[in-house]
Amino acid sequence: MLNQWTMRYVVPIYVRLTPRRDERGEGVISVAVAVLIIAILGVAAYAAFDRVFDTAVNKAESSVNNVGGG
């Protein structure tokens, strides 16, 4: 537990001696990375869906043509 003496003398010295990092813009960068990852996942999901849909269309078309005897 921090007592009055520590709060008055030690904490201000620690705060002055601790190097500060400039963290401006880190939230924007994190959001940009998250959006990029979501976009890549979206493209992959679209490609997989498109491939599955094309396969289903081809199988259905083939089955319909076989029913007609052609």
C-alpha cells in the first residue's frame, strides 16, 4: 500500500524518470490492421462461396440434362 510519503516524494520522481512513449495514432493503426484482416477474410470467404456455388450450379445443370435424356 502506498503511504503519504511515497505518494509525495517517490511517485513524482518515478514519473519524471520514466520515459514517455508517444502513443498517438496507435488506435488508428490497430483499427487499420483489423480492417485489413477482415477484408482478407472476406475475400477468402467470397472466393470459397463462389467456388462452391459454381460447383453446385454445374452439378445441378448436369443432373437436369441427364433427366431430359440429353
